[in-house]
Amino acid sequence: MDYKRSDRVGDLLLELVSQLLAKEVNDPRIGSVTLTAADVSKDLRQARIYFCLLGEEKKRDEVLLGLKSAAGFIRAKVAKELKLRFVPTIEFVYDDGQDRARRIEDLLQQVKAKS
């Protein structure tokens, strides 16, 4: 099994960031955010953390601004916890996978209703 170091760091990063968002980040813009995945570059210098919102798609831009403003704080906490040579820069990206799945499901229901 090929389980790269960047994957392991991504898993740790995802766990740590979710704990930080739940316990230490007090930004009211960041409501019910669900972290879905972390993609870390091979050199461990950059990380993309994907998030989704449950039922609050209209607040996506506001939540993204809140996450971006907390990124420096999160990166500092990650540096203390993980003790890596290079702490990855963190970029938050909205995960639209659930939105696409919901759209496909709606289209399938429409086709099923017509037949």
C-alpha cells in the first residue's frame, strides 16, 4: 500500500484544524463548517483544506472570509503541534461535491417523474 507522507500529514492536519475550529476559533462567521478533506503538496509546503456547509450555501463567501482570517492563527497552532520543518500554508476551499450530488439527484428525480 502506497501511503505517502503528505497523505499522513494531511490526515493529521485535518484532525487538528477541525479541533481548533471547534474549540479555539471564536469567529461568528464560521458556523457549522464541516471539513471534508486535506490535500498537502509533496514538499509539505502548501495545504488545501476542503470544507462544506450543511444547509447554508448562501453564507459560503462569509464563511470563507472567516476561515481565511483565521488561517494564520491555525497555522501557528499547527506549527506548535506537528513540529514539522516546514509548516504548510493553509488555503481553505469550498467543496461543492455535495451540491453537485444533490443537483444530480434532483435531475434523476425529474427524469423518473416524467417516465
